[in-house]
Amino acid sequence: PRLPPASPSVARALAWIEAAPDAEVSLSELAAACDVSRFQLIRGFLRDVGTTPHAYRIQLRVRLARRHLRQGHALAEAAQLAGFADQSHLTRAFLRQFGITPGRYRDAMR
């Protein structure tokens, strides 16, 4: 089923996050760019998207890393390109989202 359209502030936050999922933007900066408080942004995000802005950004980063792995990048390089602090951070997030480690995913793609 289609979700109802997001509120204007959440739509702006989504566009901001999707434009640069690897960028380090604090919740305060994101909320200020959307003209709402941090708490309003989190509540609106939970209501309209079903998750927090941080969790949404991590999900996008994991998908970006998966794309880099499919293109043949090394694990550490894919983690860096996707905006993760290190390979282990990518591995934890990847495993949580897909139920498989990025190394096994890369090996399966070969």
C-alpha cells in the first residue's frame, strides 16, 4: 500500500538525507534546515516514514554500500564510500538490515 505523503518538513528532511546519505549532518542541523525542532522532526519522521532520521540514513548507507560491493569495491572501500566510520560499522549495519555479512554478500555476487 502507498503511504500518505509526508509532511513538508519531513519531505524536506527526506530530500536532504537522500541527496547525501554519506554526509555527517546532526539532527539539530537537519531540524533547523526543515524549520522545526529536533523533537518535531523525530515525531514527524516516525509518523510519516516509520523510523527515525538516523535509522533512515543508516538504511540508505547500507544500500549504498551494497551497490559499491556489487560494483567490485573492497569492503573497507565500500564502507568509506558509503559514509561509515569503518568496516566493522558497515558489517554490523549490513547484518542487521540484510541478515548476511557484507563479505558473504560480496562473495555470493562473484
